[in-house]
Amino acid sequence: MAKKSIAMLLAGGQGSRLKDLTRNLAKPAVAFGGKYRIIDFPLSNCTNSGIDTVGVLTQYQPLVLNAYIGNGSPWDLDRTNGGVAVLPPYSEASGFKWYKGTASAIYENMNYIERYDPEYVVILSGDHIYKMNYAKMLDFHVKKGADVSIAVIEVPWDEASRFGIMNTDDDFNIVEFDEKPEEPKSNLASMGIYIFKTDVLTEFLEMDCRNAESSNDFGKDVIPLLLDEKKKLVAYPFSGYWKDVGTIQSLWEANMDLLKPKEDATTNIDLYEENWRIYSKNPSYPAQYIDAEAKVENALVNEGCVVKGTIKGSILFQGVSVGSGSVITDSVIMNNAVIGKNVKINRAIVGPGTSVLDGRVIQPGEHDDGVVLYTGE
Amino acid sequence: MDRLENKQILGVIDATVDIDTLAPLTLNRPVASLPFSGRYRLIDFMLSNMVHAGIDSVGIFSHHLYNSLKGHIGSGKVWDLDRKNGGLFFYVQDKHDKENTQLILQHNQEFFIRAPYQYVIIAPSHIIGRIPILDMLKMHREKEAPVTQVVYAGKGLPIYLLKRQLMVQFLDNLDPSIPQTLMGFVEASTQHLDKNLYQVNELLFTVDSLTNYYKSTMDLLTMDNWNGIFSKKYPVLTTPKDEPPTKYLSGSHVTGTMVANGCLIEGEVTDSVISRGVRIGKNTVVKNCIIMPKVEIGDDCVLENVIVDKEVTIEAGAALKGNDQVPLVVPKNATVYKEWI
């Protein structure tokens, strides 16, 4: 049955700057916010936006991600018509192919898209923490009569040279695209969220993939090609919280943002909003237990935790235990970590299942850029 | 133990048992769906026991007010009971007469007659704790008596294991003119038979009165008891609710308390159980309380020895105090105004 729109979610990111956290899993599977994985955000956005068909393109270390997504039921994406499908690189008669770039990943799966015959394809990445109603962006796309819409967000001018920058006219038409410009002419950064008319997508992916010189990347190759060919590209302005969590520092910051008192829509993500739930797999843990000697303040704590120590300005994922006399400040403790007695942890991310022995002190050293990742002895 | 062996038991939960002494908590819900320990409903414990014993077919007998139970259990997916063969069966009586189970028994004898299982275990929904059913089966096979009953702390509990054929025989002799519950029927049918007594030594709670409900909830606030009921090996399975982690705001002070997900806590909470999605305001003091899901407690309140049922709103400045033996109960959906106190 034909669908108005389907989503293709690029979840192949290696996330090598997340060090040991991505040793065995892809970046979109990295844990966030006391309960979630990064990919929960775009998947929940799809469900909440009424998109019920999502192809998830995996590449590096797909095992954890495949098992996590399963049949899609946590996001209500276990559908007979549509639902979620994991699309790994596959071998064909001519040999096994890795996806060369983001564009070729989509191109290799055109038959998946064709099966649903959508009018529009929404292309997403699995690298960011944000809430966004893709249905509103689609309305904008249709109203503007665009071939392609690209979601953009205003970034601070002094950071603009780290992003793909869109230069637009007064009517949101994109006139120029600068990938990481040294001297940015605008501060509208691409969020890596695209809506294509399906026929335009098919045409340009074919064109791009015929070009052996191309790196087959949406930002570097396909968008410039569309501009060269005078297609109508519009920028969809987004305001709200949006954060790349590609480094230990930024992952820590995004977690800490959750504890900040809300000043405006860009302070942090509201996880408690009832009509825009972020869905996630729910493991079976009992309620958390805060012991008589514990002290917990300005913290997020998930189910199955047993806390005897002091927790301040920190986030505990499911199943964490914290022994008596321990003090955890400004830190992120991932699922099932066992923190012994009289431990001190400050400005750290402690990886999943890590044991921290009694009396240990974990804090950033000179070379740690203000935050330290600890995944065991 | 191999899988075929496991497959030999049919599970039956009698959720028709009404316990008047649990009112007002059971006014609009069966005992089976009474919230417990922050994130569970009572039936989760017995259902999880059955599933952990490899039981893949469970019949739940319920009275007609079973919306909360059906909504909670759904297709049985959480317990892996959404099966093509076996799975979950609901038998609901259509009458208001709560003692009138014999009619559903009479009309649904097929459930027992057709089931391809050698044994049947019949249990109520209000016993909390781990019952190793496979171990009980082992004893049943080694001993002579036709019925095996669970014994805890020197007292027989209404949990029976017997051959399915024996249950079918009992049903052949069912007298529809005697009003009784499913459990009453089983007890009457087995009262003259020899019984093996299967001793459970691990912690069990029977939730059969308001005092017991309150006391067993509070008893779970010690680490030893908590570990006794919530083992990692045999998790208690329940329907997830997609709540975010609980947020402890600056100024909150929580001790000796179990807290489920999705709460926002600013006040002081001591020796209590706080269920999913509860809000506790600034300068509010909650002590020895059971707060059920989606309750909102405003700023500057004082609550001591109180059970607050689901979706209650307590306005700022209210003070409620119960007795530590007989807690005060605020019924579901109520609003408590400061002026009332």
C-alpha cells in the first residue's frame, strides 16, 4: 500500500570519538539520559509524527543495534503494513559492499523505498538528541513546493565553522551550501534531516552513484549537485534543543543539560512531556531503592538502582548500585555499574556494567578535557 | 529440566477472590490488579512465578469488574503468553454476584478438558513472593498424595497442584446450585483427600486485608526483604509504561524509600513507596505512605501513614494523618483540598 511518507534512518555511525563506549556498538546505540539510547529519539519522533515505516541503515557493529530494535514494539513500530526494518549492507552477486557514504546507503535500499511507494522520503540520522515533529516539516515542504527540504538550526556564530552551513534568501530558499566554512556567511546549520520528493531522490541518487569520483555523501555530494541542477531546496527552521553527542565531552554535557532548570525550549529536552514521549526498551527492574543513609539531590535515577551513598548533579541508569560512603557528583553512571563503598566520582562517565572498587577516586586528569570516561581497570 | 517436562503444567489464577477488608482499594478493581511496590500489580507476582516455571498456558478467572486487569495484562506479551498454542485465557463472569463462579466453571470446563497438560496449578492473585513451582512438581511426583499444597510459616496457603484429570473429575461432580468461587470449589473438592505439604521457606506475603497490604509494602523497604522478593534471576514481570527516570530536584530529601519511574520529587520522603509518575511538591513531607501512580501532591503538605490511590490530587498545604496500624486511605481520583482538613 502506498504511503505518504516513510523515513530512512542512517544509523551506521561509528562514533569513534566516543572511545570505549562504541567499542562494541554503533553510535546510535550509545546510552543517554538514564534510560535511553540515542536512536530512541529519532525513532520516537517518527512514531509521534505519525510516520509508521522506518528503514534503519546499519553498518558498524550492528549486533547490539539489531537486537535492540527487534520488531520495533517499544516504539509502536511493530506493524503489519510498514513498521521498522533493519537494513544492513548486504552482498550481491558482484560481491559484498559496505555502504560507501550516506547517499549510497539509501541508494542500495531503493527497493525498500519502492515497496511502500511513498510520495516523500524523510532522511534522518541517529546521532542527535532532539524532539521534532517531522509532520510539520513535511507540511512546510509541501506548502513551499520544494524538491528537497533541509532542517536547519541557528548555531552560535563562533561555532558555525564546525557545521554544514546553509545560505538562504528571504523566503528560506537555499542558495548556497558551505560544508564547514572558515568564514561562514550564515549561522543556519544543517541538522542532517532531509525531506525529498521520492522521484527527485531516485533521480539524484542514481546520478550521484554513477559518478565514481563522488564520496556518495548527502552533505558533500548530493546537496551541491541538487543546487547545481537548480532544484528547489528550502531550509526548514527548527528551534528547540538539538545536540550532537559525538564526543565524551558533548555526551556528558547533553546528559547534564537534563538536570538544568528550564529557562527556555533550548535548555534541555523535556522527558516528562506526556504527548511526546521518548520510547525505549523497558527492562524488568523493580523500583529504585533509596536507602536510609542516602542523599540524592538534583539527579535522575532509573529503575533497579540501589543507592546508599550521595548523588548530586548526576544521572544513574537502570540497575546501578552505589555503596555507602560513596559520593558521586556531576557524573553519568551507565546501566548496571556497581559502585563500591567510599568511592569518589566527579565529572565522569562510567560505562555500562563497570565495577568501581571500594575507595577508588575517579575524576578527570590533565589530559581529559574536563570529563573522564571510566570503563574499568 | 527439559522443555517438554516444563510444558506439563497448566496455570490457573483465581482472580475472583474478593477481599472485603481491602476496601476501599478494591471498590473498582479486582484484588489482582491492586498496585503494589511502586510499579507492579498483585497478579504480576503469581503470573511471573508461573512463567518462570515454563508454564505457557494460563487461565485467569475474574469477576466482571476486570477492565483494569485486562488493560494491564493485554495480550500477555510481557509474560511471553501471546502464543499460538496455549497462551492466555480470560474467563469472566457476567454477573454481579461475586460468589457465582460456578457458572463460569460449568461453562468453561473445556479449558480443563482439552488442555494437553498433565498437571494443573491453581493459585490466587494476592500472594506475593517466589514459589518454585517446578520444585513443587518434583515433590508432587515423588510423593503419594493426589494433591500438593503450599505451606508457609506453618500455615496452608490456597495454592494447589494436582493432576489435570483429577480436576476434570471434580468438574464432573460440580453442583451448579452451590455458589462458590473457583478456589472454594477446589478446596471443597480436595478437603477429604490426602495432601503433600510443600514448604516454602523464602519470604511470602499474603495481601488479604488493608493492614496486611500496608504492612507487607512497608516490610519490603528493608534491603533483605527487597532482595528476597526481587531477585535478578527471577524478575517480576509487569507491563512497562515508558516513564522517564525519576527526577530528584534540588532541595529534595528521600530516605528509606522505593521510588518508581517518572516521578518529580522536590519534598522530603521517608520510609514510603512512591509509584510511577508521582509529583511531590516543595516543603512537603511524606512519611510512611504508599503513593499510587499519577498522584500529585502540592507544596507544603504533610502526609503520614496514608495510602493515596491512583490519580489523586492533593492541594498545597493539606495535612493528612493515619494510624500506623490502620492507614488513612484516599480513594482513586479524589481531590483533597486544604480547607477540608
